[in-house]
Amino acid sequence: MLRHPEYRELFHELLATRAGIHLALTLPTHRAGAAGADAVRLAGLARAAEGELERAGAAPSERADLLAPVRALIDDRAFWATAQEGLALFVAPGFFRAVRLPYAVRERVTAGARFPLRSLLPLADRDRRFYVLALAEHDVRLLEIEGGAPRRLSAAGLPVRIERLLGFVREPSLQAHGAGRRSVIHHGSGEESERHKSDLRRFAAAVAEHAAAALADPRAPVVLAAVEPLHRTVREHWPDERLLAEAVTGSPDGVTDEALAERALAVVARAREARRLEHARHWSELAQSGRVTDEPQSVLLAAEQGRVERLFLAEDAELWGSFDPLLGHLEAHPEARRGDEDLLERATISTLGFGGEVESVPQEAFASASPFAAVLRY
């Protein structure tokens, strides 16, 4: 599910079995200007965590030990100076991990036998590899982005400037106009203008063919960054379905690799969200294969047995109760009772532990009222 070593290590750490109570706290934070408010919010959560730990059976000394690293962060100005949109804290005996999240999360405190992981699921999308093809007449770049950091790639035969394809220098036809935008400006006679358009199409076609051949990952999406007149030519000559329909419009001239990666990430996120919703909407088609189930007992049992290939969770849904994987017995309650666990978290942890995929989708995308559903490996 996760390719980037840092995120993969994080999930492996949190999935590791440990003795003792596992405490998790999540809260929304601010990138700048509100560190004091965020610290106050964490202090309130720490007080709530005291009560959760007491209800979980932790002795006073155990509660103090578990909350010590949490309370140490409250007055740590250096820590809050690098805050992002969200924060997740994971504490167990002899273990502490603070995870800054590039997205907002709701306030929550849990104490149980395992760490909840649903708050970290968006990291999987942000971690996945994608490519950017930045195409301008005098600067072609091929970028690989994985875990947020762009890396330039080389490609055999890729024409990085139009002059290398034509064999001579031509006056640029893509000129800057307002707010960094670029548009096609044709100089000289109509015949010269048409010749230049033809040269641009040849150049874009050659770039598309060589770039596509150089990208090793057959599943990673590709985002085009170029002026609109070049989009159609690139799409016509791109040989597979990796090139996304949406592009980063405008000339990439003068735009840093990091800025291109950030703009392309938004495009990739929208494409992945659309695909995720489409998967959920086509539930009836998947059901005909006999490899899907939305019955809670069946989903939980399959997850415990490592048979879940992809788990869909209804956003913000909860299912409290207990599940005995040996007997296959499920007891579910509409609200949490003493000793209950969040069964959606249990299914998430089991699915991830066996290398399955987990995705959150809006409840309305489901064809049933079940809070989760699974595509089975067998």
C-alpha cells in the first residue's frame, strides 16, 4: 500500500504488537500563527486522555508515564513552529510517535489494545508515485514524485529543446502575458506561422513518445504541464492510459520542480478521488463476481484471515462492539459500551497488516447502509 520508506516504516511501527495500553490522540493544527491555541487544544486532549486511560484500567503511575511525552509537547515551542494541518500522537509503554499530518483531522482520544490507523489513511494517497511531464519549447522536464519530493529523470532520445529536434534555432512563439500565463504568438507570414505550429506538434509528439517509454511504473499516473495548444498533440501520441485527462495549464517555464509537483499533486488527488468514488458506485458490478461482501461479520472474518484485497470504509462511520475471529461471532452496538472496540478500525488494521488496500469514501457512494465493504482476494 505504501511505497515511501518513511510512511511504510510508520505503518509497520504502529502495526507491531506491543503489550500494554495503546493511547492515540488526533487534533487539527495550524501551519503558522496559532501555536498557542494548538497547545491549549492538546492540553485539553491530554486531560481527556487521563479519563480514557482510567476507564481502560491504567493505574495512576501508568497514566502518568503514558501522558508524560504528550504533556512535554504542550510547552515545546520548537515543535509547534513546524506544525501542519493536523497532528496524531501514538503512545504505548516504551513507545512514542508524533506524526504531523498535511491535512486536517478531528479531535479524538482512544485507549485500547492497538493503535487506530484510520486517521493516517490519506497518507497513502499522498505517498503514491506519480510523474510530471513539463513541456515547453526550450525546456522539457520529466519528474518523478514519491512521498512529496520531486526527482528529475533522464530519458534516452528525449528532445529537451525544440532546437534539438529541428536542428536549428527558431524564434520562440510562446511568450509571457500577464500573471505568468503564456499563449501562442505567431510571428511573420501565415506560412511561417503554420510551419511553426507544425514544428511544435512534431516536437510535442516526439516528447510524448520518448517520455512514455522512459517511465518504468506502469500504474503511476502522469500529469502534463504545458500550454493548452500542446495538450491535444501529447494526448494523441501518448501510448497508454497513465496520462490524466486534467493537466497543469500554462507554460512551465520559470516554475520550480517543487511548485510543479505541488500543482500536479492536486490534479492527481482529484483523479484518485474520482476513481475511488467510481469503484464504490460500481459495487453492483463487483458483486456479480462473488468476491465482494458488505456484511459486517463476513468483512471482519475475511480481514482477520487476510482475504481482503480492498476495504471501503464509509467516512466518519463507526461500528462499536466485539468480534471473536475463532467463532466468527459479532456483537455490534449503535454506540460504544464499556469494553467495545471500533470494529472499522479492527478491519482496517487487519487489512493493512496483510498488505491490503483501505479507502474511505462518502456513505452515499455505497449501495447499502453498511459502514464498510470489502473486495476479497478469494
